[in-house]
Amino acid sequence: MAGHDLDELYDCLRRVAPSACPCCQKDDWILATEPMALVPWVKGLNKGLKGGGVHAVVRTCGACGFVRLHSVQVLQAIADADRKAR
Ligand SMILES: [Zn+2]
């Protein structure tokens, strides 16, 4: 997905969601090098929504394998606001 700085998104993610894994309580997140997943909308409910779903960055718990997704749109908006505030 073009137009997003992955390092910036991950920096933002670490700041706003520094939590441990909800399954095993460890803090051993692996950030995907292929950053973007598309979580598709259910067919018929996506009228007017560009891209057909939620674009997300993926992080996986290195201790138990739990997978977590965070919205690229939300992280990018936070990163953009932070950059403007500097
Ligand atoms: Zn875990």
C-alpha cells in the first residue's frame, strides 16, 4: 500500500498501544515486514467504502502467536497530527 511510512506507523503503534499480549501477558511483539493486511468488509455491506475493507498493520506475539491488527487509517491520522504539532 503506497503512501504510508511503515516506520512512522510502527513508532505510532508503540506509543499509543504499548500493551502486553492479552493471551500470555508477554511483551514480545513481532512487527510484520509485509505490513498491510486487508480485513474485508462482508459482501453487501461495503457500498461506498474504498478498498473494500480495513487496511491494518499486523503484529504477532512471539511468545504465543496471538495476532493483532491495528487500523492504518487511525495510526496515520495520529502520526499526521503529531507531525503537525511539532
Ligand atoms: Zn502472547
